[in-house]
Amino acid sequence: MLQEQLLAHMDINQRAVLIVFLGMIAASGAARLYDKAGQPFWHALVPGLNLVALMRIIGRPETHALWVLVPGANVYFVARWLIELAQSFGKTHWLDYVLVVLFNAFYVLNLGLAYSEEYEGPVYQKRTGAAFA
């Protein structure tokens, strides 16, 4: 209710500023997360390259990033990759999985900016034993 009232009183320029501001916050969290995982921070800011770097972080082959181009399958794979990202930082509780899928921008921001969170390595290769299994 409050959100609807707030947005109802904003013109298009104010909404654009809000979206850019929230996008900058999310991008800074993602950049910090990529830096923690040993990837160049600017990879988080380049469309397409951010998915390739994500595949490296979670241990999947880089070609798996192409799944985002398949309608329907992309929703499943993005959720799966986010869960594997949380696992790469030692998050294994079911609540972590729900939070990373539903509130991914804020969860990635938390993983990236929290000093206590450390990258533990790729999980895909650990689980399967091989990159293409």
C-alpha cells in the first residue's frame, strides 16, 4: 500500500533516478562478490561476460551460460546457478536457497559486502567430479 502511494506521486524522472540508484547498489555488490571469488570486478558490470564469469565461479563450463537464451529453461537454470553461487560461499541451508532465488540482488549484495563471507570454491565440479558430467 505504501509502495503504491509512493510510486503514484513520483514522476518518470524520479522513477528513473530510483531505478538507476538501486541498479548501482546491486552492481556494486555483484562486483565485490566477483572480486571475492577471484574474478575481475568489472566482469560483473558487462552483460554476457557476467554470466561467463558466474559459470567460472560456480565451476560450470562457460558454454552453460547459453541456457539463458532458451525460453523456459532459463528460469530453471538461473535459479539453479544462484543456488550454486550460494553453495560456493558455504550456504547450504534450504532457507539460503529460497532467499537467494527470491531476493537475489540483496542476497548477492550481502555475500559481496559481508566481511565474514568467504568464497569456498566451485561447487559444480565438486559435486559431479567432472565439468561435463
